[in-house]
Amino acid sequence: MRRRTLLATALLGAVAGPGLGAGTARAADPGPSVTLTGTTQLDAQALFFVSYDGLVNNNSFQKNGLLTYKGYQYAAWYTTDRSAVVARRALGASSWSTVTLAHTLKSSDSHNVISMGVSKTDGRLHLNMDSHSDGFFYVKSVAGLLDNPATTSWTSAVFGSVQTTLDGLALTTQFTYPQFISTPEGKLQLSYRVGISGNGRNALAEYDGSSWTALGEWSSSTGTYTSSHGSSTVRNMYLHGIDYDVNGRLHSFFTWREQNAAVMCNSGGITNHDTGYVYSTDRGRTWRNDAGTVVGTTGASDTVAVTDSGLVIDSLNPDHSLMNQESQATDSTGLPHAIISYVPGRFGQCTTNYVTDRTANGRAFHVRKNSSGTWTKTEIPIALNSSQRTKLVLDKYDNAYAIMPFGRIVGASKSSGYTDWTLLYDGSALNAFGEVVIDEMRVSQDGKLSFMYQEKSSGTTPSALHVVDFQLPS
């Protein structure tokens, strides 16, 4: 392990101004715009309870609670009796066909989301659900279900039994944050955390169309991190996402969360610090920092650690309530983009209640890598007014869209260098609770932005769950 240093190309806390890092979009390319094309209801009585400031049906780290594949859209959630539900519709259809799975949510914990994935090698839909530092539940469809949706029945008979392993592969007894990703070859990978908040490691498993294999852990929980207040020797790496680009490179932005509150200025804050970045050119077997140096090997003793050099692309101490698991995307050339959010220093150098302070003064920032290889950060000039997360989408012209809490949509053009962030849709008509779940796969398939949201409620009173669609520039 090497001593922790910052990249020479790190942001140094700077915020981009007009013209800085301007993009290379052609003059004819349109800027960002959204046109509401419709809203459909998934469930009039979806399960509602607030836990960790969020909802189990709409936690934005849920990859994928909503996805599109071969002309059909799929959604998963828990209904009012806590049953797990999966539904589909042909794109453009106003109604959904619903299947209730043989599983009931075991606890009122908003981390226990349902995530879906597609194994392109055999056309199966996979679901992982109901876990937070404990056991998970897994079910997959029959082969070919997703390849021929118009001629394949949509009933419980097309799903296998609910399992507590991946077809016999037991991963860990402390499992959280399932994220399915399809490899360029059509295999399906599952990213997850082993351990608990403040003491966990990221790991991968892989499905080749016939069986699952555990690739192993790739991040470390050990090493010493020292702030101006104190030190911590245990932590976990929280991913903003994990995604393949058009060239087959696997990208992941992240932030560290320390176990020891001594690193903070006040115990009411949160121990998250720094935005980091790694990538893999060999399907997640090894990991490199931004300079291209291998800093970790999956399933080996040398995993990515807080003490490794070249990981940090935006330095921030634990005193600003930096959010974990925000959002990322890659553009048409494979360059990585992310959304991060925290309380900027102009509002003070010590947050004392991360929910209250983020709601009052939190701001989101767009972080991206330029074609020249340097990093740029631009503040989005719309207040969060929430402690919750923002999602990022790029259209076919590489314009950026940030979907903020309550379904607000702001956009910036590539031609401006992503400096012209503007409110495009205020979300007021949705009555959305907070975070939304984005259909990451749909934008590239038909140029529409879809997201799932749940209406506000109180206590445990069920509320309606919807999917809303917007047309992006064609």
C-alpha cells in the first residue's frame, strides 16, 4: 500500500466558471430540454414508511428498480401488504402487468430495496431484494423471458423460487447494496457490500448464463485516515455507482465513510470525506487510479485502500456532510461524470446536524473528466432543500440532467462546458416524497427520461407509486 496523496489533477476545491473545460459539441446539437409525455400508476397503495430519511421503494441507490430492455419497461416495489411485486409494460403503454413474488419484506428498513438486472446471454431477469447487512433474497426468471416479451406470458410461473443464495452460491451473511451491471459480452455482474456501514468492503459476483461465480472483494476497510480532529482505522467505500462505458471500461466514483466519529468537528455530522475515482479495464478484476496505476486486485490481499495514492479527485474533509451513493454516468466518448453534494464552506466549516444542515444549505455539484484528462467541478445553482440524493443522466448529445429530490429536473449543455445549469421542470405537480429511481437503460434506447417516484404520505399510510416519462432532445 502506498501513502495517500491527491492527484496532481485534483480539483483543489475550485468551482468552474463559464467557459472552463468547455465541451466540443457541434453547433447544431440541441441543448438540454424535457417534455412531459405521460405518467402511469404502478400501485395506488404502495408500502410507505420513512427510514434513514428515505423510502424502500424510492432509494436512488437502487440499481435498477426501473429498467428498459428490448421495447419493454420493468419495475419492482413493495405493495401495501409488504409483498414484493414486479411489473412490465410495452414502452408507451399506459398500463402495467403485475406479478406478485413469493416474498414479504422482513423489516421496515429503507435500505432493503429491490434491484433488477438483465443477463443478456440467456434473456433472464434477476432480482435481489430485502437486505441490509444481513442475508439477501434472490429470484430469476426463466431463460428468454426478456428476449421475446410480446409472446411470453407474464405470470408468477415464469419466475423461479425465491432463494437465499445465488443458485447455491452463498456470498456473505452481511450483504447490502446490490447493483446489477451487464458486461459488454452480455454477462451479468452483481456489485455489493460485505460488512456494515463504517466497516465494509465492496465485492463482485458474476453470472455467465449458466452459473454464478464469486470474484471476491476489491476494496479495503483498513488503514489510517487522519483529519484535523482525529483519526480512524476502519471504514467503508460507498459507491456513487458502477458502470461500463461505450468502450468497455468499468468506472466507479466513491466516498469514504469512517467508523470513528473523532474525525468530525461535531458528532451530529457524518464521517463521509473526499470524492474518489477508480476504473477497471479487465471487467473488475483489477482497479486503477486516474493516472492508470493498479491500486487493487479483486479477490486478492491488495485491495483498494484509503492509503493508496491517486484516488482522490475532489478533496473534502468530514465536516461538510458529503452525501454517499449519489450518482454517476459516462458520456458518448466514455468520459466519466458524477453528481456529489455537500454543504459548501461559505455556509460554515462545521455541520452539526447533517439532515438539517444539508436541507438548509446543501448544494449539488457536477464533477466530470475533460477530454484533456483533467477534472472540472461546477456547482448546480439550485438549492437542494433536502438531505437526499440527486441522480444524473446524459442524453445522446451529452447534455447533462440532474434529477433532484422531489422530481425537479435541471439541465446543462455540453456546448457550455456544463456551466449553464437551468431548472427545466419544477416537479411540483408530482407531489413526490423525495428521491426518485431512474431508468438508466431507457435513455439510450428511445431518448426518454423515465423515473419512478412515490407520493408524499405520513406515518405508514400507503401512497401511490408512479412512473413519469419525459422526451429528451431527439
